[in-house]
Amino acid sequence: MNIYILRHGQTNLNRYGKYQGIADIEINELGKQQAELLGSRLKKYNIDVIYSSNLKRAMQTSYIINKYINASIVVKEELREIEMGEWVTLSIEERYINHRDYANEWAKHLEDMPYPGGECGADVYKRAGKVIAEITSREYKKVAIVTSGGTIAVLLSHFMGLEQHKRFNMEIDNCSISAVRYDSDSRRITVKCINDTGHLDDLI
């Protein structure tokens, strides 16, 4: 089984470098263009089903790419972005206003620290991993998952056997493709590619 893990299109919070978390933000005009190009690329992949986060930005991206795929969409709240608690909608600089000492330690990424009042990477995998287990229990050949950058990094870190704080070494761009393969005999998931954005070259 091939699983294509897709990040949603750009939002205005993405554009201005602010944390989104589970804030329910829509994609902007560039995000819609990105999703169209992503859908056009996926048209030839013969996707069986799309699993989507329930957040607007993921749902909008799923609907746009599904114009090209024409598959069923399964909405899963467990695929939502990491809960960023008190840092949601803040910029990187703004997180220091009320949490300077904690933000300094968190920014070192030496352990899987939760966002203040929010989740850590292990929390995200605990819920999102249930969806992966559901997908791999089915007879699909090709599956698309549309979710957020933080959740994608959590999943990929787990698949590669990395500790969750290592996920910050990855860059996951809007409407990028990361691909993994599930082998039903060995029950192993192997990573094929991370953050493929070749289809977005005309927008760069």
C-alpha cells in the first residue's frame, strides 16, 4: 500500500509565520492554487480514498484535489494539527512574551516538550496513529492523507524510528507530498520521500 501524506494549502497565518495549531483557518488564494497543482499531479496516481483532518484548511485542500481524483473523503478529527495551546496564532517572537524561559528550552528541541497548554509529538501520534492503523487494516492500494505540517512531521518521525523532538529537523511545505509504503506481510512502513514540491515549481 502506498500512502501519500499531503500538507494543506497556504493560509494567511502560514504566510505571516504564525502558529496555527487547531485554529480553524481557511486556505488563502495562493493555497488554492497550490491545491490545484497538487490535485493535477495526483490525478495519475489512482488514489482509492482521501483521509482528511477535520480542520477547514485540510478539508478545503481535500475538496480541491478531489476534483482531480474523484475518490471518497473520510474525515478524521484525529488527523488535526498539534494543539499549540497558549501559542496558537502567535509568531515565533510573540511566544517569548509570557513564556521566555520555557520558549528558550522548547526552541532547543532536546526533548519532546509540549506546547504550553497543548500537546507534544507523542500525544499527536497517539491519536493520529489510530487512523494509520485503520488505513493499513483495509485493502486499499493507494491512500492520500491531508493534514497539517506538525502532524506530518510527527508521523514521519515515528515511521523512521526517530524520537519525536527530531521532527523539527524536517521541513514540510504547503501542499507537499511525503510518501510512505506499508508492507502487509512484514507490517512495516518505510518512508519513500519527504516534502516533494516539484509540482509547485511554477509558483516559486
